[in-house]
Amino acid sequence: MLSPFPLFYFAVIDRLLRRIRAFLLSFAGMRAGATVLDICCATGGQLAFFAKHGMHAAGIDINAQMLRIARSRVQPGAVSNTLVCRANAGHLPFRDESFDFVSICLALHEKPPWLQEQLVLEARRVTREDGFLVLMDYSAPMPKTWTAGLAVTIEFLAGRQHFLCFRDYQRKGGLKFILDMGNLHEIKQELVLGNALTLVLAKPMPIGPGRV
């Protein structure tokens, strides 16, 4: 039996993000035939959009209950160009430069700093040299809108450790901090969901000495 949070994510958060998930494809310039990895795919909301638009998509998550829902949305046979697997985002089970696009949606704000860095470095590693990273996460600072208020409430209810990571992410500057930390070059940015979320299209830049 599924615990309440995966069901809540599927019923509420996926519904709120439906239009944004569709917009993300055109924002990033994704086309049928592209290879795409969705890191921390949760219940597979974004992954399903990739698959339905003819992309060769893979989704990974560590939460087995989230993945049960994700697999039900992209069942083999119905969508044969999609892989869903359980994996650690900090140690991706893919070769270097495997994907044209790598997306990370609403995952970075909930991770501690060490895991944020590990996740971004792994995302860089599996992105092709001419590929792109697509990041979607909370704006920082959050605007004074009802959508932002709802988002903060959800983060608070997710638990103390989760909320502390969210607060730290906000304090450091959100995706701007992530881009600087991961040595990613921002190509373009868009505010969505009442400015509560920020979408960024980025490319990996060469990593300097001392970084791996």
C-alpha cells in the first residue's frame, strides 16, 4: 500500500505542474528522438511528457513508492521508448555523455549541500558535450503570491529536515547558487506558476583544476 506523500504528489503537485511540464519541452527545444534523463523523477509526471512526445526517456528515483506510480504511467509496451529505474541520483547508472538533455525538476531544494553538488556533477557527467541541463525549482526569494505560499506550506509539512534544506536553498540564492556551484552557463530563464518556480536552460562549462 502506498504511503500518503506519493499519492499527494500524484494527485496535487502533478496536477499543478501539468501545463508547466508541457511548456518545459518547448522552453528547452526538445524534439522527438532526443535522449532525455529525468533525475529524481518522482511519480513520473515529467517523464510521461517526454515519452508521449517521442523522446527516448529515462527516469530515476530512490523512492520505490514514487516509482510504482511512475511505472504505471509509462508501462513497457505502451511506451516502449522509456526506462524507469531505482537509482541514487548521486551515482547515476549511465555512461558519460549518454543524454542530449538532463532534467532536474523540484529536487535540488530538498537535498543537503553535499548531495546537491554530487547530483549536479553526475548530471554534468551524463550530459553530452553539445547537450543541455534543464533545471526547474523554487524561485529565490519566493514571491508574495498564493502559489508561493502554498509551496512553502507543502515544504513545511514535508518534515523538519526537508524544510531546513529548503530554507538553506533559499538563503543561498536558489538556482543561481546551483549554477555557480556546478559551473553551469545559463542560456535562458523563465518564471512560471505565479513566479514561484524558475526554469533554467543551461550548458556545462569546463571544470577548473581541483574539481572532479
